[in-house]
Amino acid sequence: MATASGPLSGISSRLDHLRGQIRRLFLIDGVSRLAAGLVVFVAATFALDWSFHLPSPVRLVFLAGGAAALVWIALRRIVYPLSVGISDDDLALFVERHYPELNDRLISAIQLARAGTGGTEDRRAGFNSPELVDELLRDATQASAALDFNRVVVRRHVMRVAAWAGAATLILAALAVVKSDLAWIYAQRIIGLGAKWKQRTQLRVEGFDPVTRTKTFARGDDITIAVRAEGSDPGKVTFLFDFKTGEHGEEKREKAQNLYYLLQLTNLSGPFSFKVRGGDDETELYFVETQNPPALADQQAFFEYPEYLALDNTPPDRPEQLGNLQVPLGTRVRLAATANEDLASAKLIVGPRGREKETDLVLEKDKEGRPRRITGGFPVDEPSLDYEVRLRAANSLENRDAFRYSVRGLPDLKPAIQVFEPPGDENITDVCRRPVEVITTDDYGVAGISMEVRVVGPRTTEWKETPFGPDHNRPREYDPRGKKVRSTHILDAPALGVKEGEFVELRFVAKDYRVPDANATTSRTYRFSVVSVSALEKELQAAIDKIKLGLQSQETAQRTGRDRATATEKKFSALEKLNPEQQGEVRGLSFHQQAITEKLSVAWRDVDRVRQRGLWNGVFDERSAAALEGAVTALKAVAPGPGEASATAASPVAGTLLVSAARAARTERLPLFGRIQSLQLEVLDAIAAARRHLDHWANLQEIISLVRETKRIVEEAQKEMGAPEKK
């Protein structure tokens, strides 16, 4: 290298400047490559660790490899280039390659100048002419003076590398500033520390105790474990589980429609532990325990009834079974049961559906001192209730079987009054003394029955109440346990002082024992019109005449039925067995006979009704009543009323035998028809006898009417003459 005071001081200075530029380019290039390598290392290790959560040993290996690579870049691209010397000769050759027009003058000048300064005059003179050397130096100086040595240095590639490296470094630095938390985590993790990345996915196992990470299920149940993903959705998770029996398992699950990842196990046999892995998260170990669910044994119910019902409460030694219940409203239901497991709590939910209320049941210890006994109760104050017992065992399980039942609260119904007498509204006379008869029933006992009567007409009285007591009732005394009472009384028109043209209204009232307000029932109001004896006599005569016409029709119908039976017997007498059509013809005769039976039964009841009304109202005497009684007896013997014995009565027996004859063979059928015709003759005789009794009654009643009319005329004449009346 020439000195600044030498013959080539200007060229030497320019070469020193060029040498400095080249060294700076080496430094810039090395530092840029080192920075680029650092950026690549940081980006690559960050991406790998962020994606795969590399373990600490792997991160330390990466750190060691990255550091070695960076050191190699520093040595290769910085230390080594800067440590290699760059001589003036190298620079001169470098310049002459760029400027070939120098034609080796620069390198020759530098070498000659170096030879002159480094040897003696004698040596210089011995090899070169001093004048020639000086001329060469001047020529080289002049030739290079116009040349720009800076152009020989190509900076474009180095500056491009530096620009890319600088940009990458700035971007990395900016990201580190913006995401300083991530940068700090990366800085700790890359040197092997235990800092953790902020997770993109957080897996949450639902329903487990947050502290112990344990949940208890019933042994044998089908269970579902639900996992919810927060943050980045992994799309799929893996359940890894270990049973205490030593069995291992791994199940992959995709997200279900309810946005949970579900692991479903059927018929759970025993305890196990599990964890869930998905995305960049892995849960801690969770534990599933199995226990027996609580169940009820020895379920008992005790009923405490309202006092007014006079019902016996459930005895302690004979409890009812817990379940669907039917009890009177106002009853208190007391529950008692024993569980198969130790209990932590027990709830009783009672009320109409949608309005249930929850209360705690009392926990008691059983004979062995375990908290397994429950007691409690509730009032039945609505017609429809549901009640449910919910158990929570000490092992945290709830009852598997539903202890939900219904309760029907039976209302205390109003008493029911059935009136037999009077059957309806009717006409009476002012001397009427007729019976009244009612039967009263109640679900929880009849407390009282009374009759209320008033007179309506020109003078309207207040309702007069007549309570029914021991003389009227059967049984004689009212009793909460007496569900049915039969009451009879006499309606005494003369005692009411009624007159012709007025009305007597009658009704019945019954009450039960309900408290605080008793149920009361009032019957319909019966209305009796007060008429004269002659008017009522005409009404009854008209009724008898109508009955007589009906009997005449039934006599004709019975003769027709007998004739048809005789004709049918002859028609089928040669047949061994009747076909279905022929059997139907015979059964048609049976229907005809049944219709006669029903109409005759109605006829004698109508006659008996006329007889009773005539006696009650003073229209008939004993002889005319006996005549009507004879008609009733004659008809009732062949056609008894519904529910009365009919095994020997002619008309219903004839109808039954006709049904048997339709199915009978020839040898049996012919005797049956003979018996049928004989019975039909009995019916005809009875109808004839009844008609004779009615005709006799008509004759007697005509005489009675004449006597009554004569008596009336005499009484009126005596009244006009002022004579005292004779009774």
C-alpha cells in the first residue's frame, strides 16, 4: 500500500477509500444476512411452537441449532471477510478490470512505486531508469485521475439484501411490539422456560365438579359426557379414557347439532377417568364415579280425614301404599318411606300441573342410624293434584325412577233427593191426606231432611218447614255414617186450610255435615191444584175409562196372539227342526207377547194409582177401592211389574216359552205350544176379570155419586130452610 506522501499519494488515498467501501459492503452484507437468518429463525420457531406446542427439549434443540447457524453466518459473512486483507495490487487489478483502458499502468505504477520506497537507489537504478519510472507514475496518475473508482464497487445486490433484511426485521419488531405478550411468551419458551401460549381453543367439560373434576353416575345408566369448545373450534376432539378395570379407550367425536362434542356410553359398568384433546388444548384428567341411585322402599301413606266426615284415619299398623290416590277434599296425606341409600336431601313437589310448590321432606335416621327415612305430608285442597318425591343421595345421585303420582280430591257432593211420592204435579181435594215419600243419599252422611209447604192463591203463605225426625225417618237417627235415609210423611190438606181454587206447593230440602258451610239440596217444587171432589172424581173416572179402553185393546191383541200361536203350531207341526227364518217367525210371537206384558203391567199400576188418589182425596169408599184392588190383583198375577217375580206369571212365561219353542225340536215344540196357548188363555181370563172389576167399580161409583149428590141437595135445602146441618 502506497503512503500518502509517495508519488502515488492521490491514487493511494482513492484506493484506501475504495478499500473502506468494500469492507463496509462486506459488513452490511454480513449483518443483513445475519438479521435475515435471525428473522427466519424466529418466524420458523414461532410458527412451529405456536402450531405444535413443542416440548422444552425440542425448543432447546432448535435454539442451539439456530444459534449455531447465526454464528456460522457471522463468521462466514462478517468476521472472515473483514479479516482478509485487501492489497493495493488487488484493488488496482479490480479497478483495471473495470477500466481496461488503463492497460496495466495502474498496477505497474503501484508496484514500481512500492519498489522505489522499499529498496535503495542503487537497486532502482540497477533495474529501472528513474526517469522512466517517474514518467510511468505520472502517466498512471493522469490516466486514473479522470476515472471514478467508486463505480467499480457494485452495491445493488448488497443493498437489496440489506433492504429485504431490514424490512423483515422491522416487520418482526413491529409485530413484537404489537403482540408483546406473545413475544414475551416466545422469548421465554425459546430458551426452554415453561411459559404457555395463549390457547386458541379452550375445552370445557360440562357438569363436573370444578374443583375435584368428578361426577357421579348411577351404575348401569346410559351416560353422556358433553364437551364445549370456546375460541377456535377444533372441528374434532379425542376422548382418551381409562377404566379402573384396566381397559383403555380412545374415541374421536365431531360436533353434534347442539354444538357439543358428546361421548355416550351405555350401561355404565364402573368408574373411569378421561381427558379430552382437541385443537391446541388438552383438558386435565376428569373422573367418573359410579354409585347406586337412591330408590324408595317401604312406601307408606296415611290419610287424616276432616272430622266432620266421621271417617277413621289410616291406622298406623295398616298404612296405604304410596301412589295414585283418591281421597276426600280436605284430607291431609302423610307420607313415610325408606331409601336404599344415605340421603343428603329429599324434596316434595305438590300442586296442580304448572303451579307446583316445593318443600323439604324431613330426613330421619333408620334403625341402624343411617339418614334414610323420609316423612312429610300435604293437604288435598284441590280436585286435581300431582305430587312428586325427589331424592338426592349422599353420593350426589338423584333418584332414577320417577316418584310422581296424581291425587284426585273427591268433593263432598250435595245430598241427592229421590222423590217417590208425589211422582209429579196433580189435583187434590181440600180433604186430601196423601203420603209423601223421599229417599235421601249423601256420600258422607245425611245431616237433616225437611219438607217445606206453602199455599198459593188469593192468599199466599210463607214456606212452612217440617223437619223430618225419628217418626219420619228410617233409620230413625241422623248419623254421619248413614249414607241413605228413607223419609215418609202425610200431607194434610185440611190442616193447611186450603180451599178449592188454591194451590199447595211442596218441596224437600236436605243437608249434609260439611263444615263450615253444609251442602244443601232443594228438590223441584211440586204443585197441587185444589179442586172439588166431583171434579177429581171425573178426572179419575176418565183415567179408568182410558184404562178400560186399553184393556179392551190388549184383550184383542192377546186373542190375536193366541190365534197366531195356534196357526204357527199347525204350520210347523210336521217339521222336525225349524230353520232360521221359521225360528224368527216364532220369536216374533214372543215379542208380541212381551209387548202385551208391558202394557198390562202399566195398566194395573195406573189402576192402583187411581185407587190411591181416590182414597187419599175422599173420592172412593172402601167398596169402590176394593173393586179397583180386584182389577189390580187380576192383572198383576199375569203381568207383574219390572223387578217383581215373574217366574209363574202367565204372560211373561208365555213369551219365554215362545223363544224356547223356536229352538226346540218337533217332539218338544208341540207340548210347548200347548202350554203357551193355555197361558194365553189365563191372560185373557185375567183381562176379562179386571174389566169386570172396573165395571163393578163404575157401578158402585155411580151409586156413590148419586148418594153424594143427594146429600149435597139435602144439605143445601136445609141451609135454605135454616135447619141445622146433619153430619
